[in-house]
Amino acid sequence: MKNIRNIIPFCLLAFLPVGLRAQGLPTDGPLTLRPMLQQLGERLLQGKTGSIVAINPQNGEILCLATNTPHGADVRQAIGKPQAPGSTFKTAQALTLLSEGIVTVDTKVECNKGFIDGNIRVGCHQHRSPLALKDAIAQSCNSWFLVTFASMINDDFMYGSKDEAITTWRSYMQSMGLGGPMHIDMEGEQGGLLAGADYLNRRYKDGWDGKTIWWAGMGQGDVTLTPLQLCNLAVSIANRGWYYVPHIHKDTKNPRYLTRRQTKVAREAYSIVVDAMRMAVDQGTATSIKTSYPICGKTGTIENPGEDHSAFIGFAPMAEPKIAVSVYVEHGGFGADLAAPMAGLLIEAYLKGQLTPASEARAKRIAAKKIK
Ligand SMILES: [Zn+2]
């Protein structure tokens, strides 16, 4: 039995190049992809449009780069199609706001299924109010993140101008690898959008302030990222402040992929956000993962024409992370509906080497779900 289990991965590897070419993945291996994860990712994405990206946080190796579209697998879905990150982005927001001293772990914001500001109604879920930061992440409170982001951008006393405030904000996001191409070792990568002063001054010719762009506080509006960048965000949080540029070629000698990148985020901010991401899986919006592993994560439900997109970022184990994952399923509904349980299965498969019978049954149910 042991011998057979050792032989299977090599059999799968032999078949991989054909599949890789069809998906737009490199064929000049050896690659860092784990066949078991790649196949599980492809299976879970059947009948759906989206991507599953997994990275080893300890070395930046891409473990899974599974994609699907109505026309078959297409790697651009993961690396070349920036989309709104939704509430997964609240992790990066919290890290930035904490580092700048705009909020503390005790900062509370009122929310009664959202709030009304002039003609604008911001929706939120039913949860107790007011929430402090960790609960605001675990329960994904929109009010908390819109109000605190706007207060940073409108803090003229601290920054002197809106331009300077947004430039500071952007510098944190860029230090986390967001908003621009990461220059991975593959063709077809796109950057995305992170609102900057020049862009905002062009776009809002009559002027703008924190409230004009506060939707970015919850990952909508003037911010788009690729699933690859979202997975790298999970990597940098897993490592509490650093990452290697993701890469798919094994044993690379290119210094670009062997140099640790440090984020601008204050180290103490990470322990707060990591705790909050653990709470999200344990008792917040991501309990649908249903796992005994100490997974830290954040759901995202992205508003767009038609059914919402379902997203999730996470990593595990909490103390010494071995895998970081992002899942993005177009029109998949709530982040908790599809993306979170899909990520949970991938993490379990990687950490245990196989799925339990209960998890395998769950994988079959998810794989059978078709989304038009
Ligand atoms: Zn709320």
C-alpha cells in the first residue's frame, strides 16, 4: 500500500504538462504545484468561474493555481483579472489603520444593520453594536470599515491634505504586494487598481474626500486586486509582515524570488488581525469551514451585477502557517457559501495529505454545484 501511495504522485506528474498547457500554466518545469492540490482545486471549481490559489508562506512557492471558466481553465482568472476584493480587503485595511494609529483594538463604531449618511444607506448584517476592531473583522461590519477609512483620509491634521493621506494609505497597500503586478515568473499578470491621488483627482473633478471613496474601506469601488495578490496578502499576514514574491518554477535561482519583502505594517498590528481572522473562522462569518484546524481567514461577498461573488482568504496553522489560500468564485453568493469551505478543504488536504470521508463528501457536493 505504501508503495502504491508513493507511485501515484509520479503518475500524476507525468500527465500534468498536457493539463498545464491547456490552462495557460508554464510547461518548462519542474513546477512548484502540488498535483494533489491542483487536482482538488480543479475539481472544486467544476461548473463555476473562478480561481483557487495556494502559496507556501515560508518560501513563496505556488502550490495550487486552479482556474475555471465556461470555456475551460484559464490562468488569467487568477493572475490577470483584477476584481473587487470585497471584505477580504478589510484585513489590509485594519493593518493600515492600526499602523497609522487611526484606530486601536478598542475603537468601536455603531452599526444598526448598517447606517444612513445623508442620501447614502450602507447595508450590513445583523450583529450586536457597537463592535470593536476584532469583532468588526470577525463579523465583517461594513459600517466600521467605511467610517474608519473615511476618518483616515479626512484627517487633515495628521496628513495635511487628502492627497497625502491617500498616498500614505496606498504605500501600505503596495508594501503588502497589492495593486500592481508582483512580477511572478509567468506571463499574463495584471496589477489592478489602488486609488491614488492622481487617479482620484482625475476621476472626481469636482473634488473628493474620505466619504467619496469610503467604499474602498470594504473592498468595493476604487480598488481591484487579483486572486494572486489576495493570496499573497494572506501570506504576508501568515508571516506577520513579510513575503517572498510568489513563483511557480521550482529551485529558482533568481534573486527576485529569494529576497524577503517586508511590509510597512507595524508588527503588533498583525497579532490583532491574526486573532480576528481566527475569530472569523471560529465564531464569525467563516464558520462554514467546519474544521478542527486552527485556520485564520476572512470572507468576502462582492456586490456586482447579478449574484454576488464569493471570496475567501486564509492560512493555517495559526502559529506556524504552512499554507495560505485565496478562493474567488464569480456569482458564488456569500463568501461563507462556497469560497470559505473550498479553502478549508484545500488546507485540510495539504496539512493531512488527504481528506476525511466527511470532507470528501463535502468536496463532492461542492464539485457538483453548477453556477451559471
Ligand atoms: Zn455592521
